[in-house]
Amino acid sequence: MDVVAKAWTWLATGSHWAGPDGVWHRLGQHLFLTFVCLAISCAVALPIAVALGHIGRGGALAVNISNAGRAVPTFAVLVLLLLSPLGTHGQWPTIIALVLFAIPPLLTNAYVGVHEADREVVEAARGMGMTGAQLIRRVELPLAFPLIMTGVRTAAVQVVATATLAALPGGGGLGRIITAGFRLTDTPQVVAGAVLVASLALVVEGVFVLLGLVLDPMRRRTGRGPTAARRPPADQAPASPALTT
């Protein structure tokens, strides 16, 4: 409990939040690294997953290969990249390692979401003469959106947590607070840094949950959620059957 109290005191000290080594500066670095890696991961994984889910071939192999990459520790990938010629190019080794770590949940969820979209709806849209691009944009992506956003949210939280590794080769982010605590044998600072990273991960997850609800095209079409389309408006009673005489 003494360590927890001291960690709270560390967080409540204003001088720890200001300056180039302060929490605000490190938080900005952490967020920048997170969203750069997430943007690159989405740009790489989502088009491939959507295309494979649409054609229904090759997706299982791609998903299995990407999931096999989870067995390789991110730190090991980072060390190998640092020892390669890329090691002299700033934060690129960290960015590449985090991108490789974020791709599996993005690829898996997007592929499954598009491939498992309601076949009756898809076939009805195809029967109406929609092209492949129209089918993806207007039918498959809206139906797969919740699962795609789940993959994006999972990848974002994983990147936030793993981006602390950027501090090991001298990069920025909240991980620098933790490594500085280890270097100074300051356990309360280490705990405070861990609390900051965990809190940021929870905030990021909450933001993406809200984005998923707000941006869901199926909810926006019905206006009141997925069940609204099946319910008549409250001010319109169902028509009574005609009486014959």
C-alpha cells in the first residue's frame, strides 16, 4: 500500500507532468506512435481482408499466416529490426514491429465479417444487378462494420500497451517513464507509469466503442438500432385486416 500511495503522490506532483520528460509530452508521443501504427496497419490489412472476404478464397490461409505471427514476441521482432539496417532509421523499427503486431486482429475480424455477411442479403443485392464494388460498399461493409470495428479496437488497445517497448531503444512514449523508474530504482514511478499506460488503454477502448456505435451504418439507417427496422413507429398502428361482407 505504501508503494501505491507513493505512486499516487508521484502522479499528483505537477512537476512530473510538465517539460520534455513530463507526462503530457510523453502522452503525446505515445498517442502519435499509436495512431501512426494503427493507420498503417488498417491501410495494409483491411483492403486485403475485405477483398479476400468478398471473393471467398485465400482468406483462411491469410488469416492463419497472420495469426501465426502472434507466436513471435514483439520484443524479439523489435530487437531483430534494431540489429538490421533499419535500426539507424529512428522509430521505424518500432513502427514496423507494432504494425506487424496489429495486423492479425484487423485481418481476421474484417475477413470474417465480410465473408460471413448475411448471404441472403448479399445474393439479393447481386440479383438487383449490383457490381462487385457496389456490393462491397453498400452491403458487405455495412453488415461487417461491427466486427471490423471490434478488430480495430482490439488492435488499438494492443498497440497502446505494446508501444511502451519504444522506450527500450530510446524512443518516446509513456514507456520512458517506466524505464526511467527502473533506472532510478524508483518503484513508485514504475507503478505510476504502468497506471498511465493502463488508463490510456481503457480510454482508447472506450473511444473506439463509442465510434463503433456512432458510425455503424446499419444503426444510422434505422435510426434506433438494428431492431428498429422490424418495428412499426409508435404513432402508426398496424393495419387491420379488411372486413368482407
